[in-house]
Amino acid sequence: MDLSELLKIGDREKKQQKSIRVHCCTSTGCQAANSLSVKNNLANAVQELGLSDRVEVVGVGCMGFCGRGPLVQIDPEDILYEVVTPEEAPSIIDALSGGVAKPIQGNSQHPFFARQMRIVRQHTGKVDPERIEEYIAVGGYQSLYKVLYEMTPAEVVSEISKSGLRGRGGGGYPTGLKWATVAKMPGDQKYVICNGDEGDPGAFMDRSVLESDPHLVLEGMVIAGYAVGANHGYIYVRAEYPLAIQRLQKAIQQAKKYGILGSQIFESPFDFKIDIRIGAGAFVCGEETALIQSIEGKRGNPVPRPPYPAESGLWKCPTLINNVETLANVATIIHQGADWYASIGTENSKGTKIFALTGKIRNNGLIEVPMGISLREIVEEMGGGVPDGEVKAVQTGGPSGGCIPASMLDIPVDYDSLSKIGSMMGSGGMVVMDRATSMVEVAQFYMQFCREESCGKCVPCRAGTVQLYSLLDKILNKQGTQADLEKLETLCHMVKKTSLCGLGISAPNPILSTLRYFPEEYQELIPAESLNGKVRHGSS
Amino acid sequence: MSVKTLTINNTPVAAEEGKTILEAAKEAGIHIPTLCFLEGVSTVAACRMCLVEIEGINKLLPACVTQVTEAIVVHTNTPKLQEYRRMVIELLFAEGNHVCSICVANGNCELQNLAIEVGMDHTRFPYRFPKRSVDVSHPQFGIDRNRCILCTRCVRVCGEIEGAHVWDVAQRGADAYIVSGLSQPWSEVEACTSCGKCVDACPTGAIFRKGTTTAEKQRDRAKLQFLVDAREKHEWTR
């Protein structure tokens, strides 16, 4: 297949598409709210009303406003319906020929949508993730073609470097530098791994990308493979994401059929195949060295770095490992150019970031915003604030991140600003907490998570998280002393400094950040009699 | 092969390229405490006892896996490191059921020795008193998981020197434990050759010879090194 054939597939697809497209979300969130029945009833109504010549119902990926699903959106008028029930669904089709639609009509001009900037999610909610033709029709795989025929691998690497893209899994390592390292490593066999082992509580950005636009990730992987000189890629997805796995499988099959994956891609000398590996439910397998062990069929335990995977990774070969969202940026950077991408965001954080906005907030869901937007804009304008209350804190970065107090909401959301105040960008979980939330309980929740997800290999993480959890338990039960608070902090620093992998190193962050910004909440839990360090029953 | 020069605790040291900081320090007569490290088997850097400070590097690095590089300045015994090491030992004592006075390894236990070395007279963390299993089904040996510190030396000697791979780690976090075979009683694991290397490797009294009682555990640690040397360097005499 060459470029003209690719364009022809796109044109044919565009011609086939009806003038009115009714998009019904079929992602996991909306499916759980019965969106498949909604979609069926919509399609039946189109048949019954004889509108098949100009109306089609398309199952699409996530539209983002997950708290108000199932969502139905109609193009080209851009009408949005929220919380659509299967019973009310036919009235939406009826409304297309003069009737009245019963479901609640959403406001697509609401800041929740209007303030977004969609790069990774540009096609989601518009294309059917199960049909490669729809992806091709919106310009898909043209970047890959361009890369294979117009650019050298070194040019691709330098384009990604110039774009300023940084790892979206949380660490924020410069993507171009990682690519350059793998590209420059000697060796015939190299690998590309896509890390889809998203596990932070409250985070579902990668799931949504994989479910809604799997080809975008595949295209990014193949480009990465070409750039670093790898011919084999693995997508590591957690088993808890069955729909993402199913759609990825379908996407890989379809791409193979068109000669976009496999041998001699686009009839060039470049080969690249992609396999899926399914995680068995351990959070720590999102850590890159543990993930590699898991792909190799071993117990998913982290191993010390260096050597970094770029040097010695999967089966001791140089391995590029990038997060789903990072790879999903690649095709657009190639298409629009590094300068365009670098013009978005702040000085050291370029492009956009997807956040899963959850917790005590009016508008729950996924948003993609340019870096540098203030936390206040996200929480108050886009999220609509806390229903009947006030924001107390925003937790970013999941169990590795920290709690940002309401007084700091004007902070710009970028890698450096967030880590400066003791939190982190993380993979994109953003949990809003209101005044009624106990920050010590929040810290304990995350510590419980880390305690249960520690692999048990290194002592500080295995035994330290257990002790940190029980110290918090003691404090929450009003049995704690001032000495316990000091012990808590000392142990936090020890676990942070001595743990083997990122899980242990960042596990104390939720405690440290709440100790820093909400010390009064800890103090309130310490009985007054024990202020001198003695326990209540110990004093005579 | 080139030689790197570095400084460990203000002492200039020369070491061959590829050597670890631990090896370089040992050669120079500088002691770095270790626990999961065992000569002759792979390194896992799990116990964190051998963490050292390297000037200009923000992270503490495990000496057992970190290779020497030119001109690095290493500190192995700063007050911070002493404090962390003591805490590691405290955490280990609080985590399991370590009662020296009734243990086969009393007086011959690496955990006990390290506790003395780091000056741990008590643990500031409450004892967890976990309920762990004991397997004495094997005719010659027994494993008391209450005394296990999950250093995985047994897993490594069995897999890498004996080639039997009887042991592995099951579960995770605080629930992790050393499992025999496919979670079978030790005596039913056909892969076990009853070689006893795991007894020799175990730093505590977790794996022991039956018939030994309090403070009677002896190890033939030199045997492991002898086997590795015989295999790799063809040195057949002990």
C-alpha cells in the first residue's frame, strides 16, 4: 500500500459516512451505564423512522464527561445528550425529523469542554475505535508514512526532542532523550514497550485512550520503533481493562491486514510487529523494570537501575519504554511539527496532559488541557467546583503524589511546579477533596494502597509501609503521641530514601504532603495529655 | 580491561572496571554491611544495608550492584547511613518473629550480628507478631518462616548453584513468603536434591538442619564459594 491508496481508503470512508452521525459512547464507563442498549435503540429508531439514508449511529470512544454518561453526541450540529436511558434514546432520533428529544441536553460550550485542548484525544468520541477505516479517514497513519519515506530515524528522534515532549506516565523524563539513548545503543535487537499498566486509584486516562483510539497508540509505537531501530513492540495492558485489550487486538489485526503492521510496512524495508501482554493485577508492574520482568515471564519484581532499560531492558536488549499517552502524542507531533507542539504549554512542560477529574466535584470525567493551566481553572471552572461545599485539597499523582491545599490552587499545572510543592504530575489522577475530608484518612488510604501493592522485595517498602500504615491507624484512633508523629516523619524519609523502586520511593509522599500542608489535622488527633510525648495511660 | 580509581571513605582505591563498589571496598579492607548479598549468586539489592552515598548523586546506591566509575567519591558510613541501616534492622525485627534466645542460629546469625553492629538495642516499631507457617516435612531439614527475612538467598542458591529451583517467593508485600515447589510441602517437592545449600545460605535460623537446637546451627558457607569456583575457574580443591 502506498500513500495514494491510504488516501483512497480515507476518501471512500468519508463518502460512505452519512451526513448526520449520531455518536454513542461505548467505553467502559458508559457501557456500565447501559450505553450498548442505548446504541441499539438509537440504531433501531433510525431504521423505523426510515432515516437510514442520512443518519447513522456510530459507537465511539470516551467523550470525557463520564460522570454524566451514557453520552450521545450528534454531528455536524454538535448536540450533546447526557444520562441517556435506552427508553429515551429513540426520541433523540425522532428529534432529528422534528420531534422532541427527551434526554437532558448538555452544553458543549461549557468550560469543561471549551477549555480543553485535544491532541491525544482529538479523535476520541468522533471515530469508531473498532474500524481502522475511520481512523484513516481522519488522517491516521499518514504520519507513519511520512516518517518511513521522508525522514531518517535520526530526524524523527530530533523532531521528538525538539517538541519538548516528556513522559506522561508521571516521571516526566524527556521523551526525545530516551529515544536518542535507545537509538544510539549498539545491538541488532531492540524493543519498544508501551506501558498501559495504569493503576493509580481514580485514574483512567490510558484506558480511555486505548479504548477510544487504539490506532493512535499503534501508530506512535511503529514510529518509535522506526526511530530507535526496533522491530518488535509489546503493549502491556492490565487485565482489568478487557475492552481495551479487545479493541487493541482488533486494531492490530486490521492494521496487519492493510500492511501497516508486520513485514515491509507500506512496502518499505521496515518491519514492526506488536504483541499484547496482559498484566495479572499487580500495581508494581507499572514500574518499568518490573514490567519488563513480567513480560519475560518472571515474577513482576523491580530490579535496580542502572542499567536502565534503554541500555539493558527486555531480554537484556536496549528497550524503549513509554507510557500510552506519551506514544499517543507522537503521530500528531510528526504531522503538525515539533515547533507547533513546543508552542503549547510552559517553558519546560510542553503540550497537553489528560487528567481524570474525580472526587468531590460537580463535573467528573476526563479532560485534556494545555500544560500550565492553573489548578483553579481545572477545578473551579471546568470541574464546576465542589457541589455544596468548598475545595480543601486536590490530590495529584495518585499514591505517588501529594495533596495540594486549596490555598495553592493558582499554581500552574506542569511537571516542575507540582514537584516543587511536594506533589507530582503523575499519570493524571486528580482527586478533589472537600472540607469534610480528613486528610489523615486520605494519607492512610494511599498508604494502605502502597502497603498492599508493595512487591515485598526490599525491606523499607515491604516492612516500612506496614509500620507507616499502623502508625496512621494509631493516630487516627487517637492513641498517638507527639513522638509517634516524629517517628512517622522519620520513617517516611527513610522509606523514601532507601527503597529500591519508584513505588517505595514515592509511597510516603501522601503522608509528607499532608504533614506539610495540614499539620493541624494530625495535631488535633493527638490527645492533649500526650503532648509531652507520654501516652495517656502511661502518665501517673 | 581498564582500572578505575575512586575514593572510598577518604581512601584512594583502584578497582578493575566492572567491579562493584562492594568488591572494591572489600579489597581495600573497608567493611560495608550486607545481608541479602551472597558470594557466588546473583545480586538483588533488596535488603538496602549496603546503600552508600556518592558525592554528586542525589540517590543512595546499593554497593552490591553499583559498578565503580572513575573518580567517584564514596562514603559508606555516614551518620545518615548508620541511621537508615539501624532502621532496616529494626523493621526486620519488628516484621517477623525473631526470638534469639530460642533460635537455632543464636550466636551464628547474620541478622543478630548486624543488629549488634548497627547498635540496635531495641526496635522503636511495634512487633507485628505475624502468623507464619513452619514446614518440617523434609526428612533432614526444616523451614521456620517466622525467622525468614525474605533475603531470597535460598531461592538463588537453589536456582543458580544447585539448579533445582525448589524455592521461590509467593504473594507480595507483607504477605510475601518463601514457597517450596508449587506450594507443596517441602518433602513432596521432587526437584529437591536434599543438598542442603539453602541451609548454608540462610543468614538466620529460618532454614535449618533437623536435630539442631538452640544456638547449634552451623553453616558450611565456604562450600558455596568452592562450588562456584570449581565451576567457573576449574579450581577443584578446597
